[in-house]
Amino acid sequence: MSDTLGFVGLGRMGALMSKRLLDAGHRVVGCDVTPEAVAAFEANGGTAAADAAAVARQADVVFLSLPSPPIVGEVAAAIAGAGGTVRSVVDVSTTGPSVAKRAAAALGEQGIHWFDCPVSGGLKGAREGTLACMVSGPKADYERIDELLACFGKRFYVGDGAGLAQVAKLANNMLAAAAMVVSSEAMVMGVKAGIDPHVLLDIFNASTGRNSATEDKFPRSVLPGTFDFGFHTGLSYKDVRLCIDEAEAMGVPMIAGAVVRQILAATNAKYGPTSDFTSIVKITEDWAGVEVRG
């Protein structure tokens, strides 16, 4: 394996994940459309490149951390046409199985292996190396990729097929958003009735109602009123829309998921795509005329 890795997309997650590769002793060449992100990457010891094609001409394995399916498609096409040394592309974005299949086919024509590797665990997990990495791609080449993914956290190999890991990630993010939506309604009801929110959370977390929102998001971001969990509303909305679209394409109805999508649409419209997705609770708070705070 080459000593040089590539990283395309140096935003909030990409910055932290590329730093973990650098801290592990790898030479990493990266690029981003934002000059500030590139400067921070260089300050961490990375080597800047002009674009994705330039990254591909120097690296054996290229990681992608990108915000949307069209951008992933464009970057995959640029890498396929770069004529570089890339053997594998690992997409840590959450962009759905459809674009993964198209990218895998385009890169496969150039002898480049595609691995889906969407991650869960947020900025904290990326910083500390405790992410859950869902991986799909050629089993024969997985071992060499797994060595690198160990820098990021725990790995879950879900199969050879392009897009399988994306399905797992979309399902996970749908559940996370649903937990936030329903927990918000339960918390607002309890607080409006006069129950201390800390006591109510303790009850939920000692009972069958516990979930990722009650155990983590409410105590960390909602009760203190910081709304800084680290995941943008716009990204959650994108993931839930993708999940429902893919499910419908498979013939799987998502009736409850459609409600979650609408609540996220309202949150996105009122508080903006860069708001923290824990702002979901504010929609129910506004309707009920009460705030859930510590």
C-alpha cells in the first residue's frame, strides 16, 4: 500500500477524520472548496492539492467526505478520469445507495474499487476515534481498507454490494431522527404538566422509553439550551428524505418516516439548515407554549 492517502472534503467531519489519519503517521493529500478548511488541514500536517483529480494522481486510497449525492458523483467521475494511482475509493459520506452503485460502476471500469463507509457518532466520535463505520465493498480488498478504518472507530462489514452500507446508515439516521421527534413530544408534554425535565429523563432512561435522544441529545444539548450536538438540521433532513426515497424505490412503505420528514422540513424552514438538529424540539415547544430546559 502507498504511504500516501487522499482525502476529498475537509469540512467538519472530514477535518477530524483526516487528522486521525495524519496522527497515525500517514501522509495525507487533501482538497476542499473552502480555503479555510484547506488551511486548517495543512496546519494539521496535511498536503494540499488543487482538486480531486490532483489528489487521485498522488494517492493509493482516497477518502470522500462530501455533503450530497450529486457532489459524490462528480468527484467519483473526476477520480475515474484522473489516470492516477488510486486503487480504492472509500466514501464516508451519507449519500444513499443509488449514487454509490453508479460511482462503483464508473470507477470499476478503471479498475478502482469502491467502498461505502458511512459513519455514525458525530463530531465527538470523529474526534475521539469512536465512530461506527458501516462498510460495503469488495471482500477481497476489505482487509487493507479495514486497517485504515481502524483509525476512525468500530467497523461493521455488511457485504460486497455497492450501496449496502448506505442502506444501513440511512436506516440508522431515520431511527435517530424519529427518536428525537417522538422524545420531543413526550418531554414537552411532561414539562407542560409540571414535571422537572431532569426527573422525566431519569424515568425514561431507567424504563422502556430510553433511546439515543433521551440518553444523549436531551441532557447534552436541549436541557442546557446549547443546541450544539454537532449535526445540522439540513443534513438530517437530507438523510431522512434519502431514506424514504430509497425505501419507496424498494417497495417499502415508510408511513411514520414521512411524519419525521415533515417535522424536519418544518425545523429546517424555521431555524435553517445549519441549525443543530436537536432544534427539532423547538417546533413542539412553540406549539405547546413551553420550553424544555434544565
